[in-house]
Amino acid sequence: MAELRGWAKAIWLFLTKREVFLRMFVERRELQLQLQEFGTQAASFPVGPQAPSLQ
């Protein structure tokens, strides 16, 4: 149900306030790219017995 409300709000913004919609769309894309980059960096950090000590 929450997803449906999100879609409805996005469509409403697109139809009534196109500038706001486009700004939010661009910001969302930038956040997705930053999260992907963060995930890639986190995946390359060793964990477990071979991880370096933080002391």
C-alpha cells in the first residue's frame, strides 16, 4: 500500500509540479550512485579473521 502511495505522489508531482519532480528524480539518482559506490567500497574491506586490527 505504501508503494502505491509513493507512485501516486510521484505521478501527481510529475503532472502538477514538474520542476519539483525532476529535482527529486535527479537527487534520487545521485543518492543511488553514492550508495552503489559505498557498497563497492564496503565490499572490498576485509572482514573476519584476516581483517586488520583497529587497535
